[in-house]
Amino acid sequence: MKPILLKAGRVIDPACGIDDVFDVLIRDGEIEAVETFRKTPEGAVVIDVAGCWVVPGLIDPHVHLRDPGFPEKETIPSGLRAAAAGGFTAVAAMANTSPVNDTREITSYMIERAKETRATRLVPVSAVTRGLRGIEPVDFAAMIEAGARMFSDDGIPIDDPVILSRALEEISRLGFATSLHEEDRALSRDAALNAGEVSKRLGVSGMPASAESERVRRDLALAIGSGAAVHIAHASTAETFDLIRAARRHGARVTCEVAPHHFALDESAALTWGPNAKMNPPLRNRDDVEAVNEAIRDSTADMIASDHAPHDPKSKQMESLAGYFGPGHEPPRLDHELADTFAHAANGIVGLETSVGIALELVHRSLIQPARFVELMSLNPAALLRLEAGMLAIGAAADVTVIDPNLDWIVEPQKFLSKSRNTPFAGRRLKGKAILTLVGGQIVYDGRKG
Ligand SMILES: [Zn+2]
């Protein structure tokens, strides 16, 4: 493999304190140098990246690859190719597959399948409890030995506080993090959307913001009491961030992630996109969206996670519902039967191929600086997952993302490499995109041809 010289890009690496124009030399899969070369090193392939950002490979700490179990939605190969196209060099794959990733065999299968794909790295997330049933813990040490780097029953909250606190302490003692899907199901009741104007207008069931914050409150109390580390997945309400700020003052070891859809869209997106704007936690009202943006600005939010959740049209109930929604017209109030169908549409949207473009809106709006973008999308997720990544250190594996921050493009779901198309961002004009993704010095995505 020939050495690669990424020529004259803006290298942004907050961990190394770099934000300047340099060349990056990659040899034998590693970063060999970050400097300015007067002449091209012997045999190197030069890639001119002037005007682009060269950043440590982006890491998504929360994706669903649906493999094993749901090949009609996504597979490890399709998901990892979508990740590479989105600029990610590593993604943490959640455990709610079928079978659930609660055994070493499933973890090994995921790692093997990812290796064969030769795209983005897959970081396995183990279930906390067997079958995600919230009762019996998995063998944490065995799962770590098999390659798991985080624990989560994501998709389902862990209702029993005794089982959760024991698990948190044990996982923390082993040096790993637990990612929590925060939902009080007595309050959320499988509702279709956020409780508010939009759910009323559509005539569908609504879940209150308190369904999230009530559970966050409990789990932060557990974290303060035990000293165990907790990670709050897809934080989406104003109160959640207030609770996190307060818990940190009380010494809690808490990190949290936010999803692009929660800072870029409010609940009104459901009026246009119907089930393709339905996820859990749901899109919130404007005050909550404002609070997510403020949490990004003031560093309450540590990282951005797509919560990439591919679904086929049938799971989204599109056959019965698609006709009522779409850009440019107001949907009717749904009758009882249709409202029920809406509530049964699967939760989640795809996000791997839009995450960078949406996150760059934060930079273009001057809410954050480019270095903070890199912290949110690489450095901090690397720390959460205990990966030796998130920086362009000399001698480190060459996981690198090249971003053209000014590339204008329009989201066209039919062009996604993901197997699924369920997104409320279709047709959105974005500025900025990953144009080159390298994993271990190998180009796994090259979007330079447009
Ligand atoms: Zn979740």
C-alpha cells in the first residue's frame, strides 16, 4: 500500500491542540506526520484537500445495524458502508438485534462480519440484561472479553432500579460505560408523538417530556449515590439537561449525547413526514429544541449520536399512512383507526448519512467552533467507548475524515447506501459533507467525484 499525503487541508485536532493548515502523511496504516512537506515524500499518493477539514475519524456512539435479524432494514455491510459515506470511521452498534447481543457468540459474529466488510469499524455494544428483559444481567466480563465496549439495553428502559444500580456498579468497576434509554413507560404509554400541539392536531397519542426526565432524575440519583458512570442516550428535553447540570455539581459521572433530529427539528416535522418523523424519544416542542442547542453550546452535551434506526416501509405503516403526509400540504386529523396505526409505526429514522451535514449547521450558525464539532463527533465518543481514537497522534491508526465544510448538497434518500430511507430530512439543503473516509489508512469512502 502506497503512502498517502493529504495535502494542505485544515487539520483540526483539539486533543493535540492543532487547528491550522498542514499536510498529513499516512504510511502503513498509521499517521506518520502532521507537518508541511516542501517536497512530496518518496512514492506517496498526493490528495489535494485544500479548503477541506482533515479531522480525526468521526465516531457515532449510537447506531442500530439490525444484524443479526432484520436484513430487510439493514445489514452490517450496508450499515457500515453508509457509515463510511457519512464520514464515520467507527460506530457503536446497539444490542437490540435478533438474537439480542447478550452472548459472546453474537458479539463475535458482529466483529467478524464487520471485518469482512472492510469499511467503518464496528464497536459492539452488549446488552445489559439478557434478552433486554431487564431482569438477569449478562456476563459483563465475558462480553468485554469478546469485544464489547459499552453496555446498553437501548430501545427499552431498565425499569428495576435495583437491577440497574447493580449493573452500573459492576460495569463501572470493569471500566466501561452504560448507555441508558431513559423512559418511564408508565408515562410514555407507547404514545405516537410528543404530547403537544402536533399530536393534538393529528389526533394521535402524545407522550410527555416528563416520561424522559422522570427516569433521568432517578438514574442520576443512582449515579450520584454509587459513583458509577452513566451515559444518557438521546437526551431531548430541557429538564433532562437541567438535571444533568445539577447532577454534575453533585459529583455524578455522567455523559450525554444528543441526536441531530432533536436539535434540528421540532415536533411539527411530523405534520410533513408522518411516521418518518416518529422516533423515541420523539421530536419535541420549540423550547426543548432550544434547550438541546443550548446544551451543545454550553457543553452539557458531550457528543452527537445519530441513533441511526433503519426501518422498511412496512414497519413504518407507510402503506396505510404515506398518502396522508408529504411536503406542501397539511395532513388531516386522523381517525381513531389511523391514529392507532400511526402509534404502531416503528420508531426511528436513519441518520448516518445526514449526521455530519446537520451537525455542520451548528458551525455555520456559529453556535460552535469547528474544534468543538470534532470534540462532539470524534474525541468524546472515543473516550466513552474507550477507543484509542479521536486524535491524529503520530503513530496512531490512520482513521481520518476529510470534510468539505462548504459543499452544497440536497438530501436524496434514494441515494443512501443504507438499506432504509426513513428520514424526515429528505429534500433538505445542507452545507458540508464528508468527502473522504480512511480507516487504518485505507480509503473506505471516496465522495470526491460528487
Ligand atoms: Zn433509545
